[in-house]
Amino acid sequence: MREIKEGAWFVADAHYPHHGDAFERLLDKLSADPSHTPQLFLMGDIFDLLFGYNRYILRFSQPAIEKLRRVSRLLPVFYVEGNHDFCLKPLFPDIHIFSYKEQPCYFRYGQKRVALAHGDRFDVPWGYRLYTAWLRRRVTLTLLRPWQRFIIDHRMRKLSQKRICRTYEGFDTKAARIVSFYRDADMIIEGHFHQGKKTGRYVSLPSLACQHAVGVARNGDIDFVPFEKLWDT
């Protein structure tokens, strides 16, 4: 089983490029000195919209894509795909990528068995499961190419105006329902909800876009570290 190393970083929900430049700045720092962390875990929705098998979508995030490719050649990077970024294996050949179907993926952290997922795998409506299974396929993305400019431009405009930072009322109840699917994990780490909150063995990572923080593996737990203090860890 793969291992989470002490000091590993967990970055979730940066929603680049519409919600700040923190992700690019993080990549710049790691390019200059990859010893800041032994591993980088990207927990989905790092990009506001990015998928493979399409060249047009790349133009919106090209700077960060190139920087991430560079970092992935300097240290181990694990990418748990989200609902905004998927079918990424053709784009990042040096990154260990886990698709929606491959989630949760399991790692060992000390004596703990840790499950990693973006956060939209369990406790979701059947319609969402059907939609995401249809969309996150090479054949679907290929068939949509004749309308790619209209579809992508429209989605990027909508996403640039979307309000993504809010408190999830009743989140503890939601977390408990999700945890019920993880009977074989000592710790569950997910993003997606933009909360930055721990509930029992469930870790809801902070959003880089909203809480401006990153999860760091420390002493058998995940600490939430403000982005600007990350370089002091």
C-alpha cells in the first residue's frame, strides 16, 4: 500500500484561475525548492474547469498546467480528480492520478489506513452518478468537440461569477452519512465542501480558494496551515 509521508501537503479546491493565484504561487515555491514537502496531494477541483482530450480548454489554465508538470518531475504528486477536473491522465504523465472510479484510494499513514477521495463519491443522488459517469469519458468529450468553444466559454463565464465560499449548514450530519460508507478506514480525507473541518475520523480539507489553507500531515493527523505560513512548516 502507498504511504503518506510526514509533512505531505494536501491541497484542495483552488478553483484556478478564477479564485486567486495561490496555486501558481505554491507551484513556483515548489519548483524553486521541492524540499518543502516530500509529497503533494491534489484533492480535486484544483482547476475550475480542466479535462483531457481537448486542446481548447488548456488555454485558460496553461501557466499552472506547465508549472504543475514541472513540479511533478521534482517530487511525487498524487491527483485525486474532482468534479471540475477529470480525465487528466493524458495531460500529466508524471502524476499519479485517481479517477472518480478509482476513488476512494487508500494509503498508509503510520498505523492508520487512510481513504482519499474528492468528496462527491458517496451520499450523492443517483442522477449525479449517472451524469458524472457519462461526462467523464473520453468518448463523450470527443463527441462534444464540435461545440467545444461555445460550451467551454459559457461554462468558464458562469464559473468566474460563481460564489463558492460559504458555510455548509448541517455539515456534521452530511459528514456522518459519508463516513458510513467508509467501514475500513481509520481516517478519511476529502475536499469538495470547502469547509476546513474535522468530524471524528473525517477530515474535510480547507479550500485553497476559500480558507486559503492547506492540509499538512503531522504526527498522525492532518493540520490546517494558512497558505502564507506554509513555507515555515
